[in-house]
Amino acid sequence: MPAAKTTVPFSGTKEQEESLLKVIADLKDEKGALMPILQKAQDIYGYLPIEVQTMISNETGIPLEKIYGVVTFYSQFSLNPKGKYQISVCLGTACYVKGSGEIYNALTQKLGIEGGECTSDGKFSLDACRCIGACGLAPVMTINGEVHGRLTVDMLDDILAQYE
């Protein structure tokens, strides 16, 4: 049975808020400002929780629904924080044929999170990606860009322990 789903509470700092307010003030009167504001906001916070979207809405006058629609439409934006260790499992054809789907499913079970989520301690986040160009090592995953290849489900505990 999967672990109970938990969320990481928003914990923005005053400095982050000041940085965001400055970005909004500098850009809000430009045509098409929403995308650059969202990109810079994500750079500041690492993700775009509803609290950040609300600040952007309040400062720009853009309806929150429109901001949320843009954030959820573009894959470059994340509604969830990223973990200290960002795990990405390749689900490209070569990796998938060699079992990356089982690797991905096993990680969701072991970490108690779904794709796009972060563990409640902020240590790990999990995402899927398409081909990373390491097909000869299939199936592969990366952790903060470090490639782990020729994976089996049995190897996952030892690999995760390296990041504890």
C-alpha cells in the first residue's frame, strides 16, 4: 500500500518575496510579461505554488485562473517543489523496452510519491523524461544529472542509499 500522500508546505522567505515583487514591477507593463515573470518566479522559488501565483495575480491584475492555466500548460513550470535530489527516469523507447517503466513504478512505491512530486522531507523528487541519449545503458535514470544505467529494481535501494 502506498504511503499517505503528503505535501511540502510553502516556505517562501521575505527575500524571495522582495525579489519577485521587483521582477513584477520591472516587467508587468511590458506586453507578454506573464511568461518572463513566471520563469523568473520559478527561478526564485524553484517552483510555482498557488501562493506565488496569487502574488503574481495580485500585482499584475492577471486573473489567477489564467496564471494557473499557463503554469499547468507549459511543462517547464512545476507546481511542486523539487527535492534536493532530483530523480528522472527515462521512459524513452529503448529504456522502456528494457524495463524503465518497472523502475519508475518501483520508485513511486519506495519514495511514496507520484511523478512530479517531492518527498515530505524535501530529499527526493521524481519525474519521467524522454530519451537522454544513453540508450546503450538502458534502462537509465539520472539523479541531479548523474546517470545510473543498466538498472534493475533490485539496484534501487543501494542507489538511493548513496544520497541519504
